[in-house]
Amino acid sequence: MTTALRASRLEKTHRRGGEQVHALRGVGIEVEAGRLVALIGRSGSGKTTLLNCLLGWERPDRGEVEVPGVRDPAAAPWTTVAVVPQRFGLLDELGLADNVALAARLAGLPRPREAAVEALGELRLAHLADRLPGEVSLGEQQRTALARALVVRPAFLVADEPTGQLDEELTGHVLTRLRVACAAGTGVLVASHDPAVVAAADRVVRLEDGRLVD
Ligand SMILES: Nc1ncnc2c1ncn2[C@@H]1O[C@H](COP(=O)(O)OP(=O)(O)OP(=O)(O)O)[C@@H](O)[C@H]1O
Ligand SMILES: [Mg+2]
């Protein structure tokens, strides 16, 4: 029985008409409980494709994905693998607290609204709880997406450039929050270009043109 979020020998080719992009060419990665792993690499190197395969949002052409406790990665509950997508994926019609509370509700938490406001507060967003996503900055939307993931205390967190919209001070704060989640047992995988994320990581994995390099 596996306890780590793991992918091995992943291959993925994106096809559009006659064009082919070999996004992953035999990639393996492992995220253990309580560890923060940074996935770095230039734009277009395959980071999001790799995360999407781990999440079951894309199906690799070859290779294996293992998520503890589920047969199919696409069936993993939010409490097992929570996600901060590169484009956040907030619901425009719901306030920030309701976006976060929805995840808490679906996960069966007893007091979803209270849990949501607390999770927002931990990311310095409590004062914006009732604003719509369209009424706050991109950095505030990004931290809301992180609160929506952390509110359920997931076994694993997969975050795609979660500090891309943040200044240095807030980046430091978010990384501290991620380290707290790790200390509580969450395994965290962060795709990033940010040197601060690399510095905070237990391990750094670099993708170059669909391949891992040391
Ligand atoms: N649906 C798609 N159809 C065709 N090509 C795609 C598709 N998705 C990604 N690609 C291509 O696959 C390669 C890897 O893309 P990916 O989004 O994984 O990169 P990334 O490392 O996340 O980049 P960034 O840092 O800019 O987010 C790129 O060349 C991209 O253009
Ligand atoms: Mg990406």
C-alpha cells in the first residue's frame, strides 16, 4: 500500500491537428507525506502537464500514477489531493468565503463557513470574505484558491505556481503556511519559477523539455 503521491515513467504527447508536442518523455516524481517538493522548469517544460496527470485531469499516454487509497487518480477526493490550479478555478458567482466553504461542505466538514473564514484568515483574506472573485486582485484570488485547498487539511496538495501573483512578503507568508501544512502531515507539490519556493522546499525536481534533470 503506497503512502506517497507518485508517478513513474510518464509520457504524454499533446496533439493538435498535425502538430505534436512531447510534453512528458518518461518522468517520475514522488511526494511523501509531510514533504514540500518544488517542481521547477522553464515555461512550456511540462510542469502543468505533469501535475494534470497526477490529478487525473489528463491521461498520460504511458506510465503509472499512484494516489494513496484510490484506484483511479481522477477519483481522488479533495481531502486526499487538493489542488490550486494555475488559473485558480474559483466560482465567479460565489463570494470568497463561499468558494472556500463549498470545498469544506463537499468534504463533509461540520462548520464549513467558519472553517472557510478561518482558512481565509490564515492567508490574510478574512476582510474580503464576502467579496466576489471579480472584486479582488489576482493575488487575492490566488490565495483564496489556496485556502480552498488547505481548508480540508488534504493528505496531498498540488499547487501550480501558487505564488505567481504575490509580492515577496506575501510569498514568504504563503510558504510559511505551506510549511505548517507539511508539519501537519500534508505532502505538498509546488510547480514554480520562484527562487523563494525553491529555497523553502525539501527537494527540488527540474523539468527540461519533458525530461527530469538533476
Ligand atoms: N492541450 C494542449 N494542446 C497542445 N499542446 C499543449 C497543450 N497543453 C500544453 N501543451 C504544450 O505542452 C508543453 C508543456 O506545457 P505545460 O503547460 O505543461 O508547460 P508548463 O511548464 O506548465 O509552462 P508554464 O510555466 O508556462 O505554465 C508546451 O509546449 C505547451 O505548449
Ligand atoms: Mg504551467
